[in-house]
Amino acid sequence: MAISHSKAITTSTNKLQVQINVREHELFIDEPLETSGGQNTGLTPVETLLSAVGGCKIIMAKSFARRQKINLKAISIQVDGELDNDGFMQRDPKVRAGLPKIWCTYHIDADNTDEEIAKFVEFIDYYCPVADTLTGGTTIETKIIRQHLGE
């Protein structure tokens, strides 16, 4: 079994801004200025999630195109999600806090038939680790460590 491990360290910085450190990379997520406490210094958490879905699918496509006999010249994926704010804002207990549906629209330039492209997209959708994580019933385990982090 070939297991790899990924880790992101997320730290509250200023107002709603969150600093993310992964390996030697650093980025920020935040909320728009219209959100109380948002500074618009980065993508929102939902935008980050949608970006991860599209990014993972593109990496899958580029990694496996040759093996799948797809002459892939270019690819982009528009990823849309719809969020009912009444859920996470706790205004309606019947509404989910998360995205009930995500749409992926592939834009593909390749010298293949429509049927070959459709099979290729089916392959990408099935094997994309990020999409599988969202749809496959992944468990999130929580551990709490109380400590003074100093501010």
C-alpha cells in the first residue's frame, strides 16, 4: 500500500483572515470586504474548495492524458457551487451548512472524438482524489489541544 500524507497548518491572523502553511508555501484565505471582518486578502474557504476540485481534475487530466490516448492541447474547468447562507448562519435548521451541489464545466481542446473525451472526463471525475474526498464519505476526526497561543 502506497500511502502519502498531506498536512496544512491554518492559523488565525487578523480579523477573519487565515494564514495557511503547506510545505514551504504560504497563502491566505479570507472573506470579502462586504463580510463583517473580511479584508479580501484571499479566496474564501468555499472558493478555495472549488479551486481545489478544479485544480485536482486538471492535474489528473494532464497526468493521464497520454496514457488514456487523449491528445490534450488545452483544458480549463469552471467549478461552480451554490451555498445557502441560511444553513451556516443557523437561520434555518433544515438547510445544510455546506454546498449541496458542485458543477464542473470542462473546456477541452483535444484531437479525439466526443465519445473518447466523455470517457476521459468520466475517468477524471472518478479518480480525482479531491472530488472523491467530497463525495466518498470521508471521516473528519477532531482532536482538541488547549494551549495559550499568545496574541
